[in-house]
Amino acid sequence: MKKYDFVKILNIGVGKIENIWDNKDVQINICDTMYYRDLTEDRQDIGNVELATEKQYIEFIKFMIKELNAKSKNKRSEAADYNRETNGEATRRKGKVSVINGNYAFGLCENSISQHHRGLLSDAKKAKELKDKLKKEIAWYKHRDKLIKEAEKERKNRENNAG
């Protein structure tokens, strides 16, 4: 295995090798989550890591885009439902702080209702950002394939004109 090879970790997903160290440890990037594996012969980790193809990688990314889209949608819906349950308090008190135990010495904290609502929205935003990043990666692979096809077509045209 070498850097940027596509690999599959069983029960986790398909990603790319980001780093390989001299002691056969590897860092595998699966949808912006780093997994570390020891691939020396006497270790068990080598059994759950295997080489994958570019097609498997792209299919996994497409699957993850669908999952992230659903997650983002569900979190936003959950935040809207939560705001309805609290009769609008989650958004009305957004950014307001509460004094803990009536004493400023303990510090200020955000209202727990609006904090929970904001947490749901930030989870949705993170899922959307990762989805957008994965979409750009798929677009890059499509663009690269298009350039390769154009180059092959141009090469064939030159061969036909020369011959």
C-alpha cells in the first residue's frame, strides 16, 4: 500500500491513505475522519483493511452524501420541532445568557433551551458542510475523467490524421 491508495476498512467505509510511517502505521481518511491502523504482519488490524478501487470509493462517497443530506434535514426538522415545543423560546432567547445561582462569580452560561436548539442547528450545518466537500470531490473526479477522455480523443485524431 502507498499514499493515496483507496482502502476499505471493514464495517466502517472506503477512504484514502493519507500518511504511511516507517513502522507500517497508516492514517486513513474516510469522509474527513482519520483512522489509524498498524499494518505489520503480526497485528490483527491488517485483516480489516484491504485495497479498494476508485469506483468503490466514489460509490461510498455518493452513499455518504445521501446519508449526510438526510442527517442535516432531520436535525433541522428536530430543531424546528423543538422550537415549536418550547413555544418559540429556543429562538427568542437565542444568545441570551443566564446567571448561575444568582451569582456572577460562577460565570454566565447560555440558556439551556437555546443552547440545545443551537446544538441541533450546528450539527445540521456540519453535516451540510461535509456533504458539500464530498460533492466537490466527486466533481473533481468527474472533471478528471472528462479531461482524460478528451485527451484520448485528441490522441486518436492525431493518429488518424498522421496515418
